[in-house]
Amino acid sequence: MRLFLDANVLFSAAHNPQGNARAFFALATQGAVTLLGSRFARDEAIRNINLKFPDCNKTLAELLKAIELVSEPPPSLIGIARAAGLPEKDAPILAAAIASRVDMLVTGDKRHFGHLFGQHIETVLVLPPADALVFVLNPIAATISEQERHE
């Protein structure tokens, strides 16, 4: 399974070793998932770690080694992301996830992405970290849970 991690997931993984975000890196080490991200998300995570938890810079740098950086998305996909209701600064994240053909975009940004949680935009399922972790670890239960939400 291919997962695209938003900046806030990278940030959380760096400063909270016991959190859901860090679990994705453990799963990647075991070969259960492939982690992808964009330069945009990487740079935002680095900026925020420098501001809030500078002692976690080294941890973030190590974690970023597990991320495959994808190319910047074309303007047409940014348009699709904007049409999904994302603000200008967040549209490149979803667009890059779509362009890289991942299975899932994992983001903790409820304010901007919350209305998309549990939805597929193009072929990308948008989920918060806890739900994404359940989906990765138990896709059958996650599918049943998703169906119950829509009933």
C-alpha cells in the first residue's frame, strides 16, 4: 500500500515517537507500506519542527530518509484539489498524492481536509492518521466501518 504523508504527519512522527504517525514508519521498515511525500510537505514539516521542537530536527531528518519524494503536480491536478474545497496552500498536497497514484493521503489537518476524510478524490482515499492506521492494519474492518458511515 502506498501512503502519501502530509507535513503534519511528518511533524508528529518526529516529535511523538509513541503516536500513530510514527507507526507508519515502523510499517514501512517492515515492508508493509511505501511512504511518499512532496518537497512542499517536507519543507513545511522542517519549518515547523525548527520553530516548535528544534531538538527533533535530527529525528525528522532520519524519518525523511524513508520518504520517497514525488514530483510537483501539474496545474490541472491542483485545479481538481481546489475544486474539492482545499485552500491554495493545501491543494498541492492532494494534487501530488493524486499524481503519484498513492492509495491514501494521510493528514491530520482537520480544518482544511476534514470534509474530505473517508472520501476518494480521484483514486486517493483521504484519512486522518488513526483511521489510516486501522485501514492499513485491518483493511476488511476499515472497509466495513467506512460502509457503516455511509448507511
